[in-house]
Amino acid sequence: MRRTFLLEIVMIAVAVAFLFPVYSLISLSLKDPAQIAQAPLALPNPPTLDNFGKAWTAAALGPSLVNSTVITVVSLIALIALGSFAAYFLARVQTRLGYGLYILFLLGIVLPFQLGMIPLYQLVTDLGLIGTHAGMILFYTGIQLPFTVFLYTGFIRALPGEYASAAQIDGASHLTAFTRVVFPLLRPITGTVLILNAVFIWNDFFTPLLYLGGSGFETVPVSVFAFVGQYVSDHGLVFAGLVLGALPIVVVFLALQRYVIKGFSSGLKG
């Protein structure tokens, strides 16, 4: 009984430690400069939404949200399409080629992508894709594909192979069996792939700064960074801009969070 009580106390303390930055972020975004100067950690009294309107206009978050959404959504579609089909081949074809390709994808997870930043940048430059959505989509698809294949492969190995075999006996091709039978069963891991990749792509700062800086197609983190540097003395505007930039991906995470643990646990069983 005492041990359980102590564990609960520790869990509450950890929860408070994790939630305090979130509270500070939201609280400061709802205060005017006078409130922040007098009591930065107190509750807003009264709360104000003026910071959000000013931050939205000053940071030009509208175009940045469109850029981030286009890059994130198209990259996710490419990752799901390529990753799921590649993983289906690797999980079902038990050959040396399949095993070698799987090891190659695992190496793509282990090796840090920073090692290839210079040649990747040169490649994108040679293709004429610097400062474009296509360049970022190509980059994110390539960087995140090994991780996506890894997740899908573990999940597909846990699925009975009889589903696809029955469809093929009825005359379906491998592609038809995958798209009509197997892929609908991948909903849990697809949710996991969506949320993990979406969080990474949406929050990535260094790559868009390098590839899109000064192009007019900056993503939300880059725009918020420039905004913070310009309005660093007005903390209410700064934190309001941070909240607006993070809000879309937080909503997506809350909507799909149940798939993350379910997808991981199902894959680990295989």
C-alpha cells in the first residue's frame, strides 16, 4: 500500500514536470505585457486573445501553414504508399535479397542523416529543387522511408499470410491482394506511421531553414523562428506564435494517439 502511494506521488510529480512548460506556454500567450511583467507564472487575469491575432499577422503564419501542410501531407502519402508496399515484399518474400534489403533499410535508421546533408543538398541543388515543395517532399520521403518500412514490416509479419493467399487463389494479383486485402488490415500501424512522421516533418526546423530559407515557401518552424527573433521582447506575441504553430500537429496527435501504442504493440508481437 505504501509502495503504491509513493509510486502515485512520483507519477504525479513527473506529470507536473511535463505539464508545467505547456501551462507556461499557454498562460503567457494569453497575457498582455503588463501581466507578464508583474506575474509571469500566475493565471491570466483577465486573459486576452489579442496576441494571437497580432502574431498571426506579424509572423505571416497563414502562408507558412499552407506550406507545412502541403509538404507534410504529400510526404505522408508517399511514405505510406512506398513504405507499406516495400514492407509487404520484405515481410512475405523470404529470400536473401529480401533480407539484404531489410538490413539496408535498418542501416538507414541507424546512420544519422546529418552525415549526408552536404551531398543531399548538392543533389537537390543539381535537380533544381532548392526552394521548392518538391525538394522538401523528396528529402523527407527518402529520410523517413527506412523507419516507415521498419514499422510496417514488423506489423505485416504479425498478420496471418492466409488472407493474401486466399485472395490470390481467387485470381487476385499480388498488387490487388495487397491493396484490397492486406492494406485495410494495416490501419493501426498506418496511424502510427502517420503521427510519428507527421510530428517529425511538421516540427523539423534545420532542413527547411537550409532548403527553403529566403524562398517564400518557409514552413511554420522557420517562420516562427524569424518571428521570435523580431519580437523577442514581446513575450506574449512570441508564445502566441508558438501556440499557433504547434496547434495543428497537436490536434492531429490527439486524434491519432490511440494508434501509436496499438501499432507498436501489434508489430512487436511479430
